[in-house]
Amino acid sequence: MPHNYKLFEDLPTSLQDRVKAIASDDVESWLRSPIPALRGKSFLDQLNEENGYAKICEYLTKVEGYMR
């Protein structure tokens, strides 16, 4: 089921924590910037699509793996 997240504070706490760990200081801007690994979609655009939460979790897991 698609969501309608618009702001960082709208995200579930579990996602907020993960985003804070990888995003720039301007989290709100980062959430709206195109991300090549998401086919040029922004984090919020991808998250708000059908099955977006699962795709975002997969993306975050990959990024977190690169950061180790």
C-alpha cells in the first residue's frame, strides 16, 4: 500500500534513525534529491510508491553495508 510521507518527521522512527546515519546534514533536502540507485527517484518518491518501503529498506541495507 503506498504511503504519503512528506517530511522527515513523518517517517517511522526506524527509518529516521537509518537516514540520519547516512544522509547529509540537510536531511530534508537529501530526502528530495534524485538518487541514481533508485533510478533517479528521490527517497520520498520511492518510499511513497507501491512496495516502496521494502525497496527503501533494501537500498538502506546496501548503503549501510558500503559504510562498514
